[in-house]
Amino acid sequence: MTSQPLKIAVLMGGTSEERDVSLASGAQVLTALRSRGHEVLAFETSQGLLSSEQEALLLASGVAPLPPDTDSLALVRQGGGALFRAGDLAEVDLVFLALHGGSGEDGTLQTMLEMAGLAYTGSGPLGSGLAMDKDIAKRLFLAAGIPTPEWRMAPQDPAAVGDALGYPLVVKPNAQGSTVGLTVVRSRAELAPAIDKAAQYGREVMLERYVAGRELTVGVLDGQPLAVGEILLGGEVFDYRLKYQAGAVREVFPADVSPAIAAEAQRLAVLAHAALKLDGYSRTDFRLDEQGRLWVLEVNTLPGMTATSLLPQSAAAVGISFPELCDRICRLALLRQG
């Protein structure tokens, strides 16, 4: 990065079901960037610039076992607009996006920041939107030769779904993260309730073939793969509770896989990053089936950014500390801005 300290706005909160996760990411990114000597301001999307007291109160809340409910998110949305009313944001060198899901990750906010002429971390509007739409992302994976589980979009004839995908299968919102609204369906009778549940979190619902096997993940930074990690699950799905409650699962970096599988996972992660036209950094999640085949599930353009999140662990395993990772992400944003 540049030798001179930068003025950085860390943007967190948002109005998606991943709001709590965003606040946890923002809290640690603030500390990491300040440790590198930068002037760092905390911005919450509905409140704007936070005072030191507001910052301490908001960031001490932690991640609850379940995502915020609809009513609490509606209250946050009522305060929308404070971000772009804040003149302080126009004076920063760049914006670090510690947001997850919703309009903070789907390209909407990225478009607004570009229109405002502000540099920001992560991918641009196009890549963000492509990755958030799981249906479109999977179509691009197939076009690039990337294996991904077969899928259908609801509505579908239940009998045809069973014939095409088999059971169990995964039902999930087409544009959500952190497994919010996801159900593993084991029979035809469970299909309709699972679709109704997923539809609460988005207009489109995806039905996807369930791949039994090991859960792997690979970070990408500046077009280069980081270490392969494995999430050791006690159940079928790495769900919201397991992702964000300390000690709920064990994560191993680097993963205990053969060099050939590790190299292929890294290759596919970089290929998926490119296929979705992403910038800066990303994290690709896989299933490794019993036959040793890798299947790309999805790519996260703004993955969790606490020191113990999967992307920072993937970086740490190749010698990149969390503060350095945050610093390098900022440098990439400035390079893209030119």
C-alpha cells in the first residue's frame, strides 16, 4: 500500500439478514486498519458516521444464533439514506465494504458509490450482481467448464423435480447468503413448505441437487488462490448457526486433502472468480464428493471479514495476517480506481 496513512470509511450494517455478520466484520476491520496507521471512520448504512460511543455500542452486539427478524430489519430500513447524506463520506480516500448480502453485495451500493466517484473494496456492480444471482452464476460456471450441482428454478412440477434432481435436494433463495432460508428436502412432501420458506427471503427460489461430501473453501486475492480450507460439519449443511457461533464447527487450514485436489480447488476458485468478472478478492465454496470430484456451490464477493472468518483463515495459512489482508484489499481498490 502507499506509505502515507489513508482516510478509510468502513461501511457496515445494512438491511439484509446478514446485518449482524456485517457488524462483526466491521468491528474487526476497523481495528485491523487502525493498527496499520490509517485514519478509519465507522459508518453504519442507516445512521451514517458513528460517534465513538455509538461505535462501541453497536459493535459489541455480536452475532445472534439466528438472523435478524423481519420487524427489526424494517426498523433499520426506516433510517435509510443517512449514508449519502453524510458529507464526511465524500472526504475519504476509499470505502471498505464490510457488508454482506442484500443491496450491499448485489451491485446496488457499488453502483451508487461509482456514481459518487468513491473508491471501494471488492467487486464492481456487474460482478457483484452476477455472483449474487445464483442461477446466473451457475450458468456462467457451466460455460467456463466449472462443475456445479444440477439445479432448477421454482416453480417446478414436483414429480419432475424428483426425477431430475433426486432426494435429498437443497431449496434456497436465489439471492441470499449465509444459508438464510435454506432447507435440505428429503421427500416430495417437504418440497412445498421449503419453497415457501425460501420465498420469504427473495422473489426467486432455487432447487439444487444435494451433494454429499466434504465442505471445502478457497479464497482468492488479486487473482491468486489462497489456501484450501475444510469445514468439518456435524450435519448436512454449514448453516447460519454453525457459521457464526464460536466453537460450533472445526475449520482446518490448510485442508487435509491430496495435493492434486488442493490444486484443482485453487484452479476452480480462480476460474470462478474470473467467470463472474470479480475484482479484488472472493471466496469460493465447494463440496468434495465421495468419488473425489469437486463441485462449486457459490462464490462470495464480500465474504466474512473477522479474523477467524474463512477468507482471513485462507490468507493466514499462506502467511498473510489479518491486518495485512485488510490493507491489501484497500490497495487493490485504489488500483482499480486508478
